[in-house]
Amino acid sequence: MIDREKIEEAVKLLLEGIGEDPGREGLKDTPARVARMYGEIFAGMDADASVPLAKVFSVESSEMVLEKDITFYSMCEHHLMPFYGKAHIAYIPEGKVAGLSKLARTVEIYAARLQIQERMTGQIADALMEHLAPGGVMVVLEAEHMCMTMRGVKKPGSRTVTVAVRGVFEDNPMLQERFFRMLRM
Ligand code: ZN
């Protein structure tokens, strides 16, 4: 559970730590405001990603389903800074498909936690494997990390791309190639 009081205390300390005065006019509501915002951006901590995938529809077809350009916003656990971008998810149904908005909801739940992009990519793939029992899943995430672009090496616009493959996608370069072709369409 999110403990807003603790977050408020921490933000006050943080402000002091950078040499600010948490009592000054512009900052006096900041700790409470940040605590409320954290409640929202970390709402996935308490959310179960299997819920949106529980409602499935029966299908005969086993043609690839691709949902691309799902926008997401997450927080890097190494720097507590945002990383954000697009998720692309493909799967080969074996009798079951999820409602399209449900894939976006699954991404949203995993994004609303402290994350590293590699783990989030795998979690999305594993959730689909578990709840839709498809022939295979492929997930690609492309994201800009503020901890990279705002400091240090400062490469604005540079994106990190991560891939997770499961099931029939694993040893099938042709299937993977088809996924990338469909992404470019
Ligand atoms: Zn980072």
C-alpha cells in the first residue's frame, strides 16, 4: 500500500537535502502534491495484471494479433526518473483472444511501478502466456529514459529497445521478421 505520509516526509527531507526551504510559499504544498501524484503513478503496485486479461473471447483463427504503439509511462527504479515510450505486443492465439484495450491496460499496470524496462517487457510477455495460453508472444518496448537524456551522457531522443519472445516466437526468425514487418506497416 502507498503510504502518503511517509512520502510527504521524504519529499520534505529531499527538499532540505538539495538546499531548499520546504516552508517557502511555492514549496509548502509540494510534499502533499507529490504524495498524491505518486499514489497515481505507482497505482500498479496494488493492481493485479491478470484482471484485464481474465475476459477473453473465443476465436478459431490462429493468425498473429498485433497491438502496436501502446503509449506507456513508467519510473526507473535506479534513478526514480521517468521512462516512457511505446509497447508493441503480438501473439498467436490458440482459441482465446483478449479485448484490445485489455492489452493496453496490462501494460499500464506493469508500468505503474518502479521498473526496469527489461523486466517490464518480460512481465508483459509472461502475463499473456499465462492468461491467454497462446502459441507464443513477442513484446517490444521502445522508450526514452530521462535518467539518460537529462543528465550524464545527454543523448536527447535516444531510445532503448527491449524484446521478449515466448513460445513459437522463440526459435522462429521468420515469425519475428513478420512481427517487425507488421510494425512498420
Ligand atoms: Zn535510470
